Amino acid sequence: MSLEAITSVTKAEQEAKAAVAAAQTQAKQLLADAEAAGKAALEAARAKADSELELLRVKAEEKSKTDAENLTRDLESEQQALRRKAEEKLDAAAALIVERIVND
């Protein structure tokens, strides 16, 4: 082989090694960038989920409070209606008891 051919092959090998090293460095940098972007996206998604979860929790608490107030109000109304009916029948029941005692 001529000296020129050997020099050419050696130069090509060095260039190939340099290209491989550059490609490896670039691949490592791309991987690191992708990992960083993935971590940032994951953290953003986690923060968004936490925010949405807090909002849902607040809404659920408000709804349960409203539902409890409505239920309490309904039960109090029903209690008052039952009490009125009982009071209306109280005089009739007392009169019936007195009548039975007197008639016996």
C-alpha cells in the first residue's frame, strides 16, 4: 500500500472515530434533554392534577354542605308538619280518653 493510501485510510478512520464520538455525545445530550423535558412534563401534569383535585375537593365539600343544609331544612319542615298534625289530634285524643273514662 502506498503511503498516500495509508494516510488516507488513517485519516478516514480518525474522521469516522470523531463522527462516532460526536454522534455519541449528541445522543447523550438528546437523551438528557428528553429526560429533562419528560420530568418537567411529569411535574407539570402532577401540579395540574393536584390543582384539579383541590378544586374538586372544594366543590365536593361545598356540595355536601349545601346538601346537608337542604336535608336539615327538609327534615325540620317534616318535623314541624308532624308536630302540627299531632297537636291537632291531641285535643281529639284527650276528649276521647275523657269520654271513655266518663262513660265507663
